[in-house]
Amino acid sequence: MENQLIQNTIALVKRELSDAEGGHDWFHIQRVFNTSKLLLQHEEGDSLVVQLAALLHDIADPKFHNGNEQIGPQTARDFLETQQVSHETTAHVVNIIRHMSFKNSLEQGGETFTSKEMDIVQDADRLDAIGAIGIARAFNYGGFKNRELYNPKVPPNLNMTKEEYKKSKAPTINHFYEKLLLLKDGMRTPTGKKLAENRHEFMLDYLEQFYREWNGAE
């Protein structure tokens, strides 16, 4: 029964994200799903909640729905109800989707919902935002939004509010300082923290090389 539910969820996500931007497509979901299962091997958590939340966390990302932060949780809820998922599990999954985004941590008071399962899915999602994959995703999205790669005259904004973050059109390199380099220290699980170390160092090495090439250095 559980396996069929997971397969049905995968089918939904593949269908809904068939034309998604490359950094937020099915392959992103698949990576987060697989990393969540990896974390579950070392961390405690309800496996079904984690798997469903990992699969559905970007079912309708607000960035691609005019900033609507309700459509994702509602789409997930509607689907889970059609699958006769228990009210408790559905509510938990929806709460994870509603609260796990990085931009929510920029709100005054921070996140208002936490659970072991959310920690796992959030870490898995954030691991996909750093390292080699994270760099590729950042520039893919920057290209999708026609943003500059880098502009020395536009410094990173290190004290953005949630609304400023949502409206930002800054160069992609700024995103490293405004989000990506902050994720390592925000990991919630011991396993997530460990996995984040190498990916974080890779980004630092990348930035060093980027500036060297930008400035025409040997």
C-alpha cells in the first residue's frame, strides 16, 4: 500500500514538473528524495512523512506561481486526500512544505513549525542547493531570470527581509553570500552537517577561482 502511494506521488510530481525550470524539475525532486532516504538511515523520523514531503515539497514552488505560497501546500493536501492518506500524515507533510523554505527563516520570529521529519527533508533540500549541483542550479536559475553573473558594483545584501529576498534581482554570485554559504551552518541533522562540509568547501574554492578568472589573474 505504501509503495503504491509513493509510486502514485512520483507519477504526479513528474507530470506536474514536466516543463519545470532545470533547477526545480523532477531531477531536483529525485535528488532530494534519495538524499532524504540516505539521511533516514542515520536519523530518526517517520519514513512515510519524509518520503512524501521530499517528493511534494516543490510541487508548486511560489517562484513559478506569482509568489503564491498557498498553492504548493494546497496542491499537496488535495492529492494526499485523494490517496486516502491519514489526516495526521497529511497535516504533517503539508506543514513541512509550508515552513521548510529558506525564505521563511528570514521572517521575524523564524520558522513556526519544526519536526524531526522536517529537519531531514529540509537538510536534503539544502544539500541540493550547495556544492557542484548547487552552483549549477544557481546559475541555471539566474539564466532563467536573465540575471547578471556578477556585478562588482552590486554588493550582496546580507540583511534581507523575506519580501526583499523574494523580490531580489541581484547577480547570481550575490546569491552565494545571501543564501548558499549560509546553509552549512543551518543544517539540522548531524548527518546533514557532515555532508554539507565538503560541498561548502567546494563553493568557496569555486568562488576563489571565479574571482581569479574575472580579474584576469593567472
